[in-house]
Amino acid sequence: MTPLLLSCPMKTILRIAVDSPLRQSFDYLPPADFRAELAKPGMRVKVPWRNKTTVGMLLEITNSSTVPSHKLKQAEAILDHSPILPPSLMKLASWAADYYQHPIGEVLLGCLPALLKTSRALPDLAMQPQNELVQNKALNLNTYQQQAINDFNNAAGFQTFLLEGVTGSGKTEVYLQIIAKKIQANQQALILVPEIGLTPQTVARFAERFAVPIAVLHSGLNERERLQAWQQAKNGQAAIIIGTRSAIFAPLLNPGVIIIDEEHDLSFKQQSGFRYSARDLAIIRGQFENIPVILGSATPSLESLANVKRKRYQHLILPIRAGTAEQPTFRVIDIRNQYLEENLSPQLLQAISQHLAQKNQVLLFLNRRGFAPVIICHSCGWVAKCKRCDARLTLHQQPKRLMCHHCDAQQVIPIQCEHCQNKQIIALGVGTERLEKALTKHFPETAIIRIDRDSTRRKGSMQKMLQDIHTGNSQILIGTQMLTKGHHFPAVTLVGIIDADHYLFSQDFRASERLGQLLIQVSGRAGRAEKPGEVLIQTHHPDHPALQALIHKGYSFFAETLLKERHTTQLPPFSHMALLRAEAVISEAPLQFLQEAAKHIRKIFDAEKIFLLGPMPAPMEKKAGRYRAQLFIQIEKRKLLQQLLKELLDHLDKQKTNRKVRWSIDVDPLEIF
Ligand code: ADP
Ligand code: ZN
Ligand code: ZN
């Protein structure tokens, strides 16, 4: 049904995006002093909204509206003299809103620093003097690095490159030399990294090489700092912009290259609200800006490898470590029937002693924070569970309490069983705190440092710990995932993977890929300088094929095997997925809602072309007091998926009966449980 066009055709209408969860734009009459020749898309407009005013973004100036003109409200003022967002960013935001099925207003206003979501004018920035490039520190490239740079230089305009280089192969050096050329040509480089707060080294390396202004954009900034960095990117003052995920929406005056470092990393996908992938948007932005995009990783995602095979990306390979460092050797420790001292096998303990005796550092990886993941009554088997989640409570000793890692609920540690009042309560399993305690007992003379979300909560503590590691004050490093990303610990020669089994058995079809990436990334911290590295992997499944392929044949072979599997099973990247999630306080409501949705999909779409999995309860059905369910939608062709989602969401948006159910759509989901 097409609505009638009721307005007079000569009227001027402003189509405006407003920060609202509604999936639409809003039409307004122009303000009293409006001059059409001065107004441009990308300018902010102050408009009446509900009983207040708000700041929206001008999308277009048009002549007609589906809303009758006597019902149109008048905008109050155009706030900018020139577009605050450049046309290419406006285009990127609309593309993203469309693709991820997210309200355009939230996407566009989300591109602005908070201080600009008001009527405030863009402040004047004092121009800093442009400094000279410091080029003399550039390293002599090895032949592979040189080849990669030559290939890069041979392409013009938009092209995506996958820079696959083993850990320590000198990818960063390749970025630096590519960036140097862009800066000489007066262009800007946008670099996205997984986490900045955790890896201050990254920014330091850029700052060391180039004396140009660098804008750093990440979640740790206050609003004034963010506005300033944003403006420096926008007016071209910053030649280099380094940021996390959301920096993909940073305005650039004269972009020359976009680099996504550690492109396989999950943090590039936003997991709530506007669920975009900054990596995928980088490629779209590269097209719109007509500039090259580099995806770099030692362990590329299967998606990117598939795109290399389809000849969409150009493959640049660095197969050896730069300088003198060699790849670490792997050894699997079969822990079946072994006596374990808090999860540590005799072989691992012995290896730790040896490496310590040689004055080297040891890194132990355990992705489980806290003291123990379970406490259980020795008399009746009662287990402490979270009241708001389908989850057990983790025992923490520093400070002492029980914590739910899913909803952050906290409790005092019970002195007796809630069920039978017995006082014998046992802590089962080993977390990082317990591992630290065991190692302290075993190596009383050795300084041990534990890096996880708990130990680094205080501002600056991470930096302090990294310093301790680099000065050699600490010899044993225990860490969760936090310690695996991008760090460079030259003195670490032994990496121990405490528990590989956890990753071998998961319902997520991406689990093997994650295991491979994780093992290679953690191992990459070992032997990065002159001393050779060794990696020990503890497992009850030493013969697991994925593990064997990975350690004997390397990541490329491993990834190749996984890609074949995905092809056979028609899973992404050989099909496209969206995940419709629903949650409610009432347990049946989410499933009912999704059943309705599935019914509608079957009505509007040819059943042969699509595959629906579910609706089903989420693996952890109850979280933070709400029941959750999900429906997978899988289609071979991306276009068809887009078409289906559009029609489905139109329908769901109209369902007024389902106010009690919160739902969301995740296009190209990465974490599916
Ligand atoms: P990646 O980013 O691939 O992990 P890096 O760029 O951090 O690797 O390089 C690893 C180490 O090798 C760094 O210490 C770096 O300075 C050094 N390096 C890189 N390229 C060269 C080169 N061509 N010659 C000598 N050392 C190099
Ligand atoms: Zn009991
Ligand atoms: Zn909980």
C-alpha cells in the first residue's frame, strides 16, 4: 500500500534523522530563516521532538512528504555552516543502517562525539604546527616485507589487501612504511586495533616513528578529549588516526588508507545495540572513499581467507619472523591420568623451572578469572548458582566473594551449605587467582604477575604491570585473553596453555577457528627476540585432529581444512546468517514471539531458499532475570537475506502486542550463543 502524497509539490521539506529507536526518518518544514542554497545534508538541525527539542541530522531536502503538511512541524534552526559529517561518511552511515537493519538516526548521531549532539557549535581548534616526518628509524625490509609493499603500491584506488604474516613477521613495519608514504602525499591513515587501553605499545610505536599529530580514539577518553581527537581527524590536522571499533566512523579530510590490525579479532563486531562489524565497514568505506584497505593478521578469519580465494582481496604474505627470531616449537602434554597440582602437570612445572633458571620469562594462559568456577557442598552436592542467571557463581578470593560473571551479581561466601547446612564447602576447578596461589607456593622466590579483568580494574594498573614485565621485575605472567593481544614480550620463552580442552568441545561452529587463532596468538608472545620459544599445551585430547593439524601443519593448513568443512556444511562464509534474538521476563514469551516471526518468514519467503534453525531457548536461557530465545536465519545469497530482513522487520515493527518482548536482529553474527 503506497501512502498518498498529500503535500503541495513546491513545498520545501527537510528529511531528518533523529536519535530514536524507530527505523525511519522524519519530515519537517524548514525554519523561518531557511535558505535552501546554504543547507546541505550532513548538517545538524534543531527540531521539536515530543515535548522537547532535539538535534537531528539533515538527510535531504525534498519537496514532498507522506505526512500531510498541516501535521508537519517546523524545524527550529540549522546549526552548522558546513556539513559536520562529510558526504562519504553520510553514505557509509546510511549503508550501515540499511545493512545492519538499524535506525538511521541512532547510527548517524552515534557518529558524533557526545558534545556535538547538542546545539553547541564546533569549537575552534588551535592548529598545531605540522612536524617533520621522522624517517630515519625505518628498518631495512626483508624481501617478503618489500614484496608486500611493492604489491600494495602497484594497486590504485580501492583495493582490499589481506596481509597475512606470522606473529613477529614485521606487519607493523609494513604498515609504518605504507603510512609514511601516505603522509608524504598529505593523506591521512586510519588504523583500527582491537584494544588501545591494553596495548599502549601500539600507539607508542607510531608516535616514535612519526612526529606528526596522532589522534587516538577509544572508550577511555573523556568527552572533551574525544571531541578534540575527532576534530583533528576531521580537519586534517591529525595525519594518523588510531582507534578501536567505533573509529571507523571518524571523519577524515583526506583519507589515504585504512588499516585493520588483527582483523580476525571479535572486538571489531559490536555485540549490542547497533551490531556492526568495523572490519566489514572498513571495506565499504574504502570503496566510497576510493582508497586501499589493509586487513592484517597472523590468523586471518575464514571470511577473509574465503575472499582471497574469490579474488576479492589481494593476499600479501609474510611467512617468516622478521630479524633473527624464529617460530616457537609446540609440544602437547597429555594430562590424562596425571597428577595435577592445581591444573599444572609435572612436565609443565619442570619446563617452567628450566626457563626460569635461564632467567627467561614464562607466560601461562588460562581464560578463567577468579579463584574457582564452582563451589559445591561436600555433603549433599549443592552448588552455588546465580539467582538471576542459569549460571554458577565463581569464587573470588581477592576480594572474597561469589560473583556471577554473566550479570555481575555478587554475594558473600557462604560458611555453610544453603541446602543441608553442612560446613564442608569445596571449591572446584582452577581460575587465575588459584593458579597464581599454586605457583607462588611452588616458586616462592619468583615474582608472579596476574593480568585479568580483576587485577587491572584500577586505572593505570595495566600499564604498571606491563612495565614490570618489560623491566623483568616479574618472571611468571598469568593471563586471560587480555594478555594475548598484540603484546610484545621479548623475554618470554615459554608459553603454557593450561586448558585447551575447553575449546575443543563447543556448540559454536566457530569454536575451532577461535581455538586456532587463540593458540597461535598466545604462542606468538613467545620467543619474539633472540631466544627461541617453546609452547606447551595441556589437554586430555592430545590426538584431536584440529589440534594436531594446527601444531604440525600450521595455521594456513588448519584454516584451509576448516574452510572445506564450512563449504560442505554450507556454513558462513559459504552462506549468510542473521540471528533474531528475543528476551522477556515471562519465560514463554520470547519463544512465542520467535515462532510468530518464523511463521511470517515462511509466509513471505520460498522455503527452499532459506534455512531456519529454531526458535530455541538460548544455551544460557536465563540471564540477568530475563529469559532468552533465538532464531537463526540462513540463506545462501546476501541479497536475499537483506530482502527478507527488510520485510520481516517491517512486520515485527508493527507488532504492538509484543511490547513485553525485547528483540534484536544481528546480521552476520559472530557470537551466536
Ligand atoms: P608483527 O606486527 O607482525 O607481529 P612486528 O612489526 O611487531 O611484527 O615486528 C616484530 C619485531 O621484528 C619488532 O621488534 C620489529 O622491530 C622487528 N622487525 C620488523 N621488521 C624488521 C626488519 N625488516 N628487520 C629487522 N627487524 C624487524
Ligand atoms: Zn549440602
Ligand atoms: Zn547472574
